Amino acid sequence: MKQRKSGFSMFRISFLSVAFLAFLGLTAGNAFALTNDDCLGCHGDVVDETVFKSTVHGGNGCVSCHKEAAAAKDEHTLPLTPVNCGGCHEKVAAVHAKSAHGKAIKGGDQQAPRCYDCHSKHAIFRPTDKRSTTYPLNIPATCGRCHQEGSPMTTSHHLNKKNITDNYTMSIHGKALYREGLIVTATCSSCHTNHDVQKASVPSSSVNRNNIIATCTKCHAGIGEKFMKSVHSPLVTKTDKKLPVCNDCHSDHTISQVDKKDFRLIIARQCGNCHGHYSETYLETYHGRASMLKGGEKLAKCSDCHGAHDIMPANSPESRINKANIVKTCSKCHAKANDSFATYLPHATHSKADKARYPYLFYTFWAMTGLLIGTFAFFGLHTLLWLPRSFKERFKASKEKK
Amino acid sequence: MTRTSKLYVERFTPYQRFLHLLIIVSFLTLALTGMALKFAMEGWAQQVADFAGGFAVLGSLHRFCAVITFLYFSLTLKLLVKMWKDSGKTLLGFILDPEGLVPNLNDAKEMAATFKWFFGGPRPHYGHWTYWEKFDFMAVFWGIAVIGSTGVALWFPEQFSMVFPGYWLNIATIIHSDEALLAAGFIFTIHFYNTHLRPEKFPLDPVIFVGSITVDELKHERPREYEQLVASGELEKLATKRAPEAWQLRSATIFGLSMVSIGSCIIIAIIISMARYIMRH
């Protein structure tokens, strides 16, 4: 083994020189760098050091975000430009810049949310941390700071949807979050995304008509499968007319539990938005009429006979109202339903529009109406003619008494 | 001359008055609960349902009163059979009795005479039953047959459809609903006017509650009956000195006016609701 020489060999000298120069070079920019202690000397009242140290940025120096302040020896110039998170969070910043929020910032909207409006400034925690403003339980409040009636934003901006967080809180998703404590339920960002928030009218928006099904079925995967096989699916029905997407029936922020009164009472209206004639005729029959009275949620609604996500055309053997299945469908409520019972017409009316299909209803109605008109016409006339006679009789009687 | 010194004739027996009481209570309840369903889109109907505790309660009340209706229908039939037996006539003779409840040729003549009276002719000599009273009775009779049979069909739709086609339930709904409009409309306007609200009787004729009228009234209103009773000598037998007690008259007035008021409110609600329905369509 070769023995080491003492003293400075050329190699060692050159190595140390390089290392020293490298050290100088690396630290050159920070020759007069501020430490966090320097900053907290003045800003101790703004930032709680112990909290800051536990945040995701706890290991960072103040000046790694507040870059302009780095050059200051003593007091830095004012004002500092807002922190640019995009320096490190490049991809997210690019997404945000293209979002409705980002575009508003670009457009000079002073109130448009920047990173720290949602994430806070010095208390940024992971979304899984309960202290985070983006922890599921805290998201509605975070978004609600702007998107709830009474906020400065709602007075200065025209926001299409009103009372969003209040409605959300009363919705099935909100109840799951707040009442049941389920953090897997949908919060604002589950549907609207976190950084790529777009107006529903924007084609790429997660809540655009064309993307709603994909957005909802991220969680409601089983429903998505059923729905895509149903008559309402764009894969099944080729039409120029609008096919329904999730929120057409379920609404958005007010979405409620489908077996609860709130939802059952609006089903006929929701279906009626497209199937107006059927909704109207339903409301003319016993099921629909009684539905309007207290306790009416119990009566058959569109989906009780037709199904919901798996509605099939009536001629499909899988349809609930197909001849093969209709008795079974009726017997959900009418235990003794039979083939003849199922010929009851749950949408038929005596209207002129239905005359060709159901003449016996049309003529029954008009025969009855004729009877009514005849009876009231005769006795109405009888009464009218009687009235002056009757007055005379009364005067005569009262005179006789005197 | 004081009330008590007058002679009174019994027109309705206590049993007949009881039957009419059953009709009043059940008919008003049937009309209110049924019309609340027929006009369920109206605010008043929803308030009725809220007050009752829901549509299911209205349905139960409706069916309960339907049972009362069938009860008084059969009791009336039984009463008619008894009256027939007591009369000692043949069945045909009883049905065609000129003074019975079935309209006959004389009623047609009397109706024509009445129209003449409206235009200044002499007042017809009415008998025990006038033609409009006969119509009231017969209308309820066939009304119950129509509304009762369709009502039972709608009450037991599964059983009904075992015998008849299921779509007949649609027809039954129309008939039941329109016959109800006819019945409620007729009772709450024509019957109320003919019997209680016409100026000679206004605001109430308490005879259906207290049972008797004075011989003077009988002589004036039903001269033919009066003459018949005088001729047969039955008047002395029938006329008792007992006048209805003051409390009887007072309760009859309070109860009767309440029922007439409720009926009037229902018919006003029906008319407004129908007008709104027609305007929407």
C-alpha cells in the first residue's frame, strides 16, 4: 500500500482551492442573508414561529417566499410584491392561472382569490391535516368566505348561484359532512376541482353539462354504469334533444336524499322539465293529486314506476312498465295487483289531446258534464224565477202578521 | 197568540230526523275531504290536509263517511219497506201512490203551475211532497248508487279489476268526481235555497230538526195535504198541542246554520277552484 505524503501536494491544494471557491460561490448570494430570526424580530406578531414550523413550509426560510426582502440588510423596501407560489408550485400555478379565479386576477380583479386566500399564508397544512383550510371539513367554509350571501364578494360581484354554502349544508352531501362527519363525502372541490375551477358554461369545466356525469361518477361509480345503459344515456339514445345529466334531476347545491320527502316531492317537476305532458297528466290522477297534500311523498312518483338511473324504453323487456314487468311494478304498492289492474292508465286524461287514444274517457267526461250543466241550468233558472215570488210571499206574510 | 197555543203537525219522525242528521254529517265530510283531493293544488285544500294530518287521514274520513252513507241508504230502504207494509198497499200501489216519493204526472203539472206562479199565476196547491222535494230525495237515491258504486271500485281497485278491466278505474274516477261535483253543487246551492235560504224561509227551516210545523203553516204551504187530512179526519189525530221546546229550536238553528255555512264555504271554494282550473287550461 502506498504511504501518504505529508504537506501540501499540488493535488490537495488544488482540491481545497476548488472547494473554497465553490463554497464562496454557493454562498455568494446569501452573503448578507436574513435568517428567520431576523424577520421575526420585527414580524413576530404576524407569524407564530411554533405554528409556522409545523406547517408544510416549516423548514423554509421567510425569504424563500418573500424573495425581495432577501437583499435587505436592515429594513426592506415597502411594499413587497405579493408572494409568487408558482416559483415552486409551477404546475398548480399554471392550472390556477387558466381557471376562473386566475383569469379574474389577470383581469385586474383585486378580490379574485390568490393561493393564500384559500390556503392561508403562514398556516398552510396538508389537506389531510385537520388544521388545514383545505381539510374536507373546512372546505365549505373556505369557499364560503366568498361564495355565501353577505360576503364582500357577493355584494361586489354578481354570482349566479345564491346561498351556496347554506344550501350545501342542507344537502345530502353537506349533511354527510357535518352531521355524519364523513370526510369522503363531496365538498366544493370534489365537483369543482381545487385549482381548475371553471364556470359551468366553459366546455372544460368539471361541472359543464358534458362533464357532469364523469364528475359525479368519480364517486357514484355504480350509478354511472347503470345510467349509461339507460334510455337517458347518450350511448343508447341518439337524439338532437338534450339528454338529462345528473343535476337535471338531482339539482346541484340543494341535492337531497332521494328517499326523503324533499326529493320525492319534486320528482314530478324534475321529470316534467322534459316530459311535461306526462308530468301534467300524472298530476291529474290520484297519485299526482294526493302528492300535493301533506304526506304525499308516500305516493307513487315517476321513479317508483319507471325507475331512476336504469329507465329503459317501454318496449324493452327490462323496462319496469313493460307488459312483462308491470304487474310486479304495481305490486310494490298494490299487493294484489293483477294483469287487469295494470291496464289502469296512470297518465290518461279526458282532455281533447287524449280523445283519440281514450275516447271512452273523453265521452264519459262530457256526458257527466252535460248532466251537470243540464241540472244546474234547469234548477238555476227555477231558483232565479222563484226569488222575486218568494220575496213577495215573505212581505205578504209579514204584513198579515201586523 | 203565543207559540205554545198553536197546533202542530208532525212532518218528520224522530227516526227520519236522525237519518237526515247522518246525511248532513257524512255528506259534509265526504264533500270536504273529497274536494280537498280533487282540488289538491289549491291552498285551501292543502290547509285542510295539514289540519287533518295528511291526505291519508282525509282518505280514512272519506271512507268512514262512505260507510255511514251506505248505512243510511240501507236504513232508508228498510224504512220504505216498513212504510209499504204499514200502508197495506201492493208494492206497485205503494210506489205509484200519488202522494208517495216517486214523481208522477201530477208533479209535472205542478211544476208547470209553479212556473206560471213565478210569473204571477196562483200558487199551486202543493201536497205532502213537492216535486223539488221528490227530486231531492230521488237524486240522493240514484246519486248514492252512482257515486257509491264508483267509490267502492276506487276503494278496492285490485278486487274491482279482478272482475272488470283495470282501465274502468279511470272511468270510475271521472264519474265519481263529476257526480260529486253535481251532488255537492246541488245540495249546497239548490237544496239550500229551496229549503232554507229562499226569502220565505230564510235563514233556516228548522222542521227537519224539530220535526213539526204549525197547522197554519201546513194550510198555507201544503193546502192539498191539509185538505186531505181534514177530509180523512186525520188532522185531529195528528195535530198535537206540543210545540217544539225553545231549546230545541235554538239548537236546531245553531246546528242548522252552522251546517249551511260550512256547505256554503265548500261550494264557494269549489267554484273558485274550478274557475282557477279552467283559467289555467
